[in-house]
Amino acid sequence: MPRTKEQIREYMRAWHIAHREERNARTRAYKTAHREQVLEYDRKYQASLRDAALALAPSGVRCTYCGYDTDRRALQFDHINGNGYLARGKSANKLYHKIIKEGWPADLQILCANCNQIKKIENCEYGPR
Ligand SMILES: [Zn+2]
């Protein structure tokens, strides 16, 4: 039997690897059976991550161009150099985690949806299609 913290950690790691398929099937079944609950949890989790990342913006939680701050949902994370699709990858959550862990990057700003769209069009900032 494992005795030390490190032995217990190693035992758990080995158990998780050995039971991977079983665990994945159980997780899938749970998520299917509790679909609405899981989606609601995911939405709340993502909103809290986004809020935590927004709160770290050095210019405050408002549009850098026009100062809009009425509804947080209309505020967007804008990569100043227009390469957001590269930095973000597949998941916005990754960006939020990175901001929370490493601080606000120098090449990021908050824009409202209107200003971000206008900037995107004026600078031809489109990712690969
Ligand atoms: Zn704006």
C-alpha cells in the first residue's frame, strides 16, 4: 500500500491511466444525463473566468477607443496587432487562464463590439479561412 504523499500520488496516477476508458465512459454518461446542468455550469464558469480576466485590464473594464462600459457582454478582447486567432487558438478559456496566470499582455486591449469590428475591417484583420 502507498504510504507517503508521493507514493499515493503515483498510485493515483497509475490508477487513472489504467481506468481511462472506464472513467471517460462514466463522464460521457453523466454529461449526457445531466446535459442542461453541465451546460449551465460551463456557462457560469466561462463567464467567471472572463470577468476575472477583464478585471485585470490596465485601462479598466471599458472600451479603449470610445469608453463604452455599459454592458460587459459587449466588450471584447482585442489583440492590438490583429493576430488574435493565432494567440487564442481554439479556446477563449485558454486566453483567460493565461491572462489570470501571467498578467495582462502588452499586445491586448478591450474594445466594444462596434469598435472591434470597425478596427478589424479597417486593418483587414482576418484569420485564415
Ligand atoms: Zn468602443
